[in-house]
Amino acid sequence: MNPIAKELNEVIQNGNPNLMSMMSDVGKNLFFPKGILSQSAEAREKAHKINATIGIAKEGNATMALPSVMANISGLPAEQSLTYAPSFGIPGLRAVWKDAIYEKNPSLAGKEISLPVVTNGITHGISIFADVWVDPGDVVILPDMFWGNYNMILNVRKQATIKHFKIFTEAGGYNTAAFEERVKEEAAKNDKIIVLLNFPQNPTGYTLTVDEADRIVQILTEVAESGTHVIAVADDAYFGLFFEDNVLKESIFARLSGIHPRLLAVKLDGATKESYVWGLRVGFITYGCTIDTDAEKVYDALARKTAGGVRGNISNASHLSQSIVLESMKSEAFAAEKEEKYKILEARAKKVKKVLADPKYQDAWDVYPFNSGYFMCIRLKTVKAETLRVHLLDKYGVGLIALGDTDLRVAFSCLEESDVQLLFDTVFQGIADLS
Amino acid sequence: MNPIAKELNEVIQNGNPNLMSMMSDVGKNLFFPKGILSQSAEAREKAHKINATIGIAKEGNATMALPSVMANISGLPAEQSLTYAPSFGIPGLRAVWKDAIYEKNPSLAGKEISLPVVTNGITHGISIFADVWVDPGDVVILPDMFWGNYNMILNVRKQATIKHFKIFTEAGGYNTAAFEERVKEEAAKNDKIIVLLNFPQNPTGYTLTVDEADRIVQILTEVAESGTHVIAVADDAYFGLFFEDNVLKESIFARLSGIHPRLLAVKLDGATKESYVWGLRVGFITYGCTIDTDAEKVYDALARKTAGGVRGNISNASHLSQSIVLESMKSEAFAAEKEEKYKILEARAKKVKKVLADPKYQDAWDVYPFNSGYFMCIRLKTVKAETLRVHLLDKYGVGLIALGDTDLRVAFSCLEESDVQLLFDTVFQGIADLS
């Protein structure tokens, strides 16, 4: 094992030995190298005469750049766009994002969390999380409706075992009883369980109510108390798009951070959907846990392992993307711009609710609970989802996603409010055609 | 195993069964999902009325975007910058890059290679390559001077065993004898060996002469012929920056592609250094091998596994970055712009050679062979590299990288031609100070 990895492990072990029990073998071996990187950092500070440490090309004291490249970048010099960003992410963005996490999550007041490490989008956040914390065979608990790529990231690439529970009760709420049963069953069989909590959820568009969130927190605390290590991962990709009053409008990460020594809370989020910049690939990993020693030092050690994982996987995320996200967040118009887009999406969600309240649809489908995010799903009662999907596409030019035998996913994020009625009436007609 | 993965494995097995023998366990399980992605692709084509499949937000038929984000992007609409790029990379860039590979590598004429898959820079190319082709314990052969991050990517994250050989002969050429000895020793002990060939090399700035390249190709062919599977990976990060006449001015990938059924050639390259866009993170993975059946179909299967790995790790690389690189490559000025920058770097390399020819330095250091790339190294004869590095930084404000006990790396890529003499005289003075 590299001596720097050993040092980091000791810092973490002293801060909370449970963290080392939860860490993967890869995670234990990860470190952030000194060598060239720290020598370059020293040179940046002290090499006022000649700095020949830099692994990029310079010209007349500026970053070398092709005019045909700079033509598509506006207002950001090559130093903020074309040079390498640190594996940790650019410092300004990490600081601004951390501040924003506190603002968006009132329950974090008084709790210490780590400085976020930048990832290449939230998928990459899950993947790097898995490198540091998931060993082959580890159990990850997910609902039975879930984003398919979790399987590729966690099972195919990392050989985790995924266990499911039924997401909703018949009454139309989150199935905390099924969650509890599955979590406690796995906790009885394993020293460590990983629970992936994704709200607003893909594909259902569901976010926990405050009561349901309280119950989830209680269950996970009981499991940690009973002796099993719990890693609770919040995938907050769609954070902020909450459209009803009774839902939890902060990340469950805020409630889970620092509540039990055997519980590590991990927040995976990003500008991807929060700033409407999907293809720019800017995500973050943030930790919240109980630490007996200097929290800053332990969080720094966790960040170094995490950034070491980033370095050994992609070196760093796009500097240009990070700068664009940072500049946007710092602009005066940012809050108002976000609010405007939120209102548009909220109006669509409410319109979907209103249209679907029509009793004429009730023999054709059930509506899965939804209150947030980009998506909602219906469960067809009389025709197969794939058959209907193909029929709607071929006959009406209407595109929806079929999930399994009975479910259709509707992305109202890309649906004009004025098309909502027409959409569901077309689905209804399509079912009639096939009956 | 997922049925799509099985199908891909069969296609590859039929095309060349050796490829399946070389593939990692993760690689065998990788696939590119149909499900939501292929349903969305169908909808893009047919959903002329309403398309509610898309996992982004739209507004009035365009991509939703914050003005504060678009402020830093010039000449590219949100559709070419903010939407998700495919996991494979954007089609236009893949096609242009493939054409450019043929142009830059005359020996590929008449050989079929795969359509490149886009990665988040070349580090990510190595990492995704390793996901698909490297099992824990597999042997990777590298010279004794090498880029440190190979260790993090291949050993720490993927548990490969790295074996070294002495890079240069005393006479100052590439040590093909040491290479042969190490390769054949490992081939005798393993069913599969992985050889990582990085030219122009980091940190030495060395590229093989044509004769040395011929010898490497011969050795690897002999090993494949003798029954061991060989994966020869060309890390062409610094491709094109060749500053002397006798060096191999194409990728060794071109010579290794399709020459033996038990030899898989993999090309990892990128716009990173070729287009001076380090922080944009645009790299590529390309395969070249012997295929008995329809090459296009087998390469497509390999690309699907590779892009499945990308999807399960980062989803996709920055769309904005890919569009910028593509627009630049398509611009009329591109070739001339690149030539201009090449000339600047070439002049620096030649100046370094000229300055170092001065016999006054010969008691202070030896110069490692170099003829290409960003870097060159010297081996100190009388003082420790780290001691000298710190002294030069503190006393003269001159920054260099210390490697091991005796070596200093000079990045002439970021050094003005007019500073070269001063730099080496300062190093010389620093050594005198310490003696």
C-alpha cells in the first residue's frame, strides 16, 4: 500500500473507525499523489522566473490555444477553460457549491460536511462513490422502479448485489414498510449495507413526504444502532424540482449527516439538472458523518481518496464546464433565471395532475404517485406497454418510454403545458385502438 | 449475464475467439443497453407530434437553458452544447477523428479499424480500456520511466501487476533488448500480456526510431505467434510532436493493427494535446485487430461494450467540449493553426538540444534521449534531484520536476525559446552552489 494511502487511512481511522470498516479495498488503497502534482503546485507559487513544470504548452506567458477553438468560448480566457482543472474540481466552484448545499438544506445548520469533490456528472459521482466504498458482493438496496444505469454502474462494473423492495403502497405512498423489511433483512445478513435514495425519483417523479423521510431516517438509525454499517447515498440529481407542499424540500442527506457513527451519508448532486446543463457534466460528491477528531482533517482525507479516484479514472472534469457553471452561479440573474424555469416545470406537473384527475382514464391506467422531478409513470391495465408504445409512435407520432410489461414513463420536462391534454388523450385513444 | 452482452460476446467470438480470451470479466459482462436509449432514438425519428421520452427540459421546442450559462458559449446552440452527447461520442466527431487517424497513419491504408469511442480525455481512455480488457492480476509491461498516473489507473484502481524494463540503452537508444527480455519472460508465465506503448513518451520525450519500432513489432508478433495473447496499447497523447527525422512519425498502432490473430492493438489518443485543449477532456479509444467475419460488425460489438463502460462510469463526455473540438477540426484554419504551434514547440526542442550540446554541462548531468513531445529529462551526477529542485525554486525562482533520486524533468512545452539557455545555466549554477 502506498504510504500516502496509509496516512490517509490513519487519519480516517482516528476520526471514525467505522468509516474504514465501510471503505472498499480499492478505497483503502486510494490516495492523492504528491510527486509531480505537489511539485507543480509549489512551482506555481515560487517559480517567478521560469516555470518548466507545467504539462501544457504556453506561449508568451499565456496558455497556447488555437483560435478555432477559442471561437466557441465567450468571456473565459484559456486559463479558465483549456488548462487542466484540479482532480478535486476548481476551488471556486467547490466553495460556491458547498455554500449552496447549506442554503438549500436548512437541516444542515450546525453540521459539518466535506468540501464537495467535482465529478463528470452525477453518473460519475455514483461510479467514484462505488470505487471508494463498494466491494464486489456488497449489497445495494434500491426500489423496484429505478434508473436502469444504476445496474450498469453498480452491478456490471462493480459487481455489487442489488436488492429491491416494492416502492409504493397500494394507498399511493412510499412503501416504508417494504423498505424497512428489506433493509433489516439485509442488515441481519451483512456487516454493511448501502442504501441508494433517489429523490425526486427517476422514473416515478416521487419525493418522500416529510413523514416518510422521518421514517426512513429512523429505520436507518435503528439499523446502524443495531450494529450494521450503513452507507446512505442520496442521488439528488433532480433536486429542487418539488411541486407539492407536503414533500421533503431538502435532501435526505441533510437529515442523515452525522446522526450515527455507523452511518455514512453521501450526497451526489450536480449542476446537470439544477442548472439545466446536462451535457456539460458537472457533478459533486459530498460526505456527512460523525467524526471524533478534527472534522476538517478527516473530510480532507476522504476528499483526497475521492479525488485520487477521479484522477485514476478521468484525471479531471472539463475545466470549461466547471467555469461556465461557476460563472452562471455567481451571476446576479442566476436565482431569477432558475425560478423562471422552475415555474415552467411546476406548471407542467400541475397540468399533468389536473388532466389525469379525469375519471375517464381510470379503466385504462393507474397513475403512480408523483410530486417532483422530470417524470411520471402510469400503469396500464389492459394492453402491454411495449405494444402501446410502438403503436403510439407509428400511428400518432407520440413518443413515450415503456418500462417492463405495464408501465409508461412520461417526461413532462420536455412537454409543453398545452400538449398535456392531447398527449394523454392520444394514449387513451391508442389503448382503445388496441382493445 | 445480460442477454445483450451475450449477443455481443458471440459476435466477437465468431469474429476472432482470441478477443474473448483477452477480454476481462467486466468486459464480458458489458453491453450497451437498449431499453430507454433505443426507445428514445426511435422517438427522435418518429415522434413528430409529441416526444415525451427525453430526459432533459425543453421549452418552445428548443432546449431549456439559462442565459447566464449560454453567456460563456459562442456560436453553439444549446442543442450542440448543453444536451447529452451519446455515450459513444457525437457521430460527427467520431467520423472526423477516424478519418484523421487514417491521414496521420499511412500504414493503416487498407486496414480496417473501429470507429473511435469518445472518452473524457486520454486518462479515461486508459481507464475504460482497463475496464474492458484488464482483470485483477493481469500483467502490464511499462518502461522504468513512465507517467505516474498509470500506476493509479491500472494498479490501484484495477489491481493489474505492473512490470518494468530499463527504457534506454547506455548508447542512448530505446532498450528493445530489455523490452524483449521482459515481454518474453512475462509471456512465458501468462496467457495474456498487456504492453503499454507511449510515444512521444512522458516523461522522457522519446519516440521510437523506425528501426526500433520495427523491432518492437517483430517481438510482439513473435510472442503472439508463440501462443500468448498480446494487447498492445498505444498511448498517443503527444502524437504529432515529432522533432527529428529518423523517428516513427505515425502511431505504432498502425503497424500493430491486424498483424496477428492473437494480437489486439488499441489506440488511445485525444484532442487534449493534439488540439491544445487539455481541460476540455476529449479522448478516443480505437481498436485494430484480425477479424475473420464482418469486421464492421465485430468492431461495432467492441464499441458497444466500450461505450457501455463509458455509460456505466460517466454516462458521456462533455457535449460542449466535443462540439468545440469538432468545429475546430472542421474549420479551414485548423491545419495552419496546428502547424504554427508545432513550429513553436519544435523550435524550443531544437534550442534545448543545441544548448545541451555544450560540453560544460557534461560533469553535471547526462541528457536522456529525447526527440518529441513536451518533456525531456536529465540525470544528475553529483546532487540529489529533490535537493536541487527545492534549491532552484527557493534561490532562483526556477521550477522543475524531480523524478526519483537523480532525474529532473523539463517541460519545454511551457518554456520560451529565449529562456532555454538561462534555464540550464541556472540549473548548472544551482548544482555548483550545492557542491
